[in-house]
Amino acid sequence: MLIPLALALLAAKAEAPPPEPIEPLEHDKPDAVQLIRGTSAWDLDWVDAEDRLHGTIRPLEPVAGQPLEVSMLVGTFQGADFDGPVSLSLRCDGWDDTQTVRRAKGEKAWFVRFVPSADGECSLDTAFTTTRHKRLHAKLTVNPAPLSRLPWYVLLGLISALALGLGIRAIFRKPEQA
């Protein structure tokens, strides 16, 4: 009785497909920069055995067509301060921009300004070379641009002009003769 049951279990196990590999979570990947929501900006944080990266992304809610400012500190744990160039890329669907910047004299951080023309999920890629070349990634969402207010201003102006015209007409109109 136990032998047929054991054979049935072994046959069922042999027919089962192999388990799919588990994909690591985005923040568990070694090249993923951790984004932490602050009060007025996104904070960037990444470390490995040799280097560290800290920075901010402003504004808190990036919008297509409006400036997005990135500032970051890149450094090593030991040795001289890192003073090389840092390449930053913002890649969205249908739009990307890459800038390589050096620190200004007397500055401690690298500053970049992007003006994304597309909305959606975007990737901020950071590349620098200390003891070896490092390429880091952070995912962020760029919101669609709000509708233009110009049509509302034109409509308000037309209504105001019409009201002014009707008011002037009412003041200067001759009274009707009865």
C-alpha cells in the first residue's frame, strides 16, 4: 500500500516543472540606488565595499517640461576624495538626456539639471570610475505636465471685456421714450 503511494508521489514530482528562479527585488540589486522620500526632495543612497553615493532629486514630484535638479556626493571610504567626472543619464520612454559633469572649484557635490519632455517611468543612471567603473540605476516617475492655463485666461479676458462693454452700453444708452 505504501509502495504505490510513494511511486505516485515520485511520478508527480518528476512531472512538475522546475521552479522558476526568483528575481531579486529592485532595491536588492547591487547597482540599484535606494530612493528615500524626504520632506522636499528624494534622497539617493548607495554604498558598496569601496564607494558611497548620496544625493537628492528635486522637486519631489517631477513633471514633464519642468526642471529636475540632481545633486550628489560621490566618494570613497579610504584614500583621496573622488574628483573625477560623473555621467548622469535620465532615460524615459521616447526621451533621454546624458550629461557628464565635473565638480566646480570649491564645490563638494555634482549638480545636473534635466528638463524631461516625456512622462512615465524613468531611469536615472549614474556612472563614475574610482577603483573600477561603476554604473548605478534608480527608478523614478515623471508626472505628465498639467494642462495649460492660457485658454482659461483668454476665456476670462473675453468674459471681462464683454461685461465691461455691456456695462458701458447700459450707462450711455438713451432712455426709451414712452
